[in-house]
Amino acid sequence: MESTENGARRARPRSLTAQVVEFIEELCLAPGAAPGDRLPSEGELATRFGVSRVVLREAMKSLEARGLVERRQGKAAVIASPNALPVENFVALAVLRDRRALLEFTEIRTALEVHGARLAARRVAGPDRDDAHEHLARARAAVDELLADPADMPTRLRTDLAFHQAVAAASGNASLAQILDALERTLAGSRRESHRRYLATGADPAGSAAEHEELLEAVLSGDPSRAAAAMEEHLHVTMQEIETRPQGTDS
């Protein structure tokens, strides 16, 4: 009986919304389509596909969640720029459902950031050095701001995020930077908890600023191996902190 029911579900035709999603996806990915291009109005699309505006809006909502379109109040939707929104949504849901996922995604973040630091150091010593230095100047500014007020939680969170985003941008790999940005936003609560626990130990608040400064110097050295090792050591401390957290303090 169960196999018959499963077969019936598989044979069920796709919903109107799913079909419209597929049609609009083709518009977004068609040759010549570019981020920022306007899509036809909801009325035009509803007429073209022969569906109600309710169905059309459900389809657009689905496409927006997948990061394919961008809707703006009172204006026609546009094709979205490449982004990691689907990754962000997936990570957020996984972390909410499973405590272990926080560690797993922190491990993924570590692997990506270590490689990003390696790439950034390589660019510092290569033909793209000017662009890399421009991004790393933002990392330096973040360290300086943290040193000015290391015990202030909002400052710590803002500068820590800005520092890591700058190093990722300096890698020159836009996809890596976007995925890391999605992970960072989703794991923001975990980052806050890490800083809270660090301050609670009574350690010198400026210590983490010094760690970031050492990491920055490793990247600026132009030595990929040194930069990767410094980032790995820096994030190893974060991994240890997460592993020792009491239950109920993951976010």
C-alpha cells in the first residue's frame, strides 16, 4: 500500500507555482540576461503564463528565497546578482535543528578562511598586490578600531566581522568571499557567544586585537604557508571554545 502511495506522489504533476518558477528561472539565466535587468511586471508575467497573481507572487517569493530575483517595493523585480543566500538559508536551518551542525559549519568556515588567507598572501606578492592591499587596509582599520575599545561588545563583533570579510575579499575569489559572508551572517550568534566567553575569562580584551594583528602581518608577508598557518591557529581557538560550550549556549 505504501509503495502505491509513494508512486502516486511521484506521478503527481508539478504545481502551477513550480512551473512558473521554472519559466522565470529560464528568463533569469537566458543568454544576455544580466544582474539588475528588470523582469516584466507581475501583471505581464501572470498574463504570459496564464496564472493568477497569487500563483505568480508565490513563484517570485520562491525565486527570491533562492537568490535569483530581487523584489523592491513598488517597482518591478530585477535579476539578482550572484549571491550565497541559498547557502545562508540552508546553514541557518541546519544549525537550528542540530547542535553538531554548528561545529561542522565552523569547520567548513575554517577550511575556507585558511584557503582565503593563503590566496590573499599570494596576491600580496603578485601582480594584483594593489587590489589586495586595498582590502587589507580595511582589515588594518578594523584592528585599529578594536584596539581603541577592545572591551565593547558591539565594537568587537563589528571589527571581527570586518576583518575577516576584508581578508576574504583580498583573496580575489568572489565566490569564496560570498560563501564565507553567508556563513558569517548565519553564525553571528555563535561569534557573539565566543566573544562573551572570552571577555568572561578576565583575559586582556586587547589580546584578540593582537591576534588579529599577527594574522594580518602573516598575510601581508606574502608567504601563503605562513598566512594559512596563522589563520588555522587563529580559528583553532574558536573551534576549541565551541567544543567546550555548555548545552544551550550555541547561538
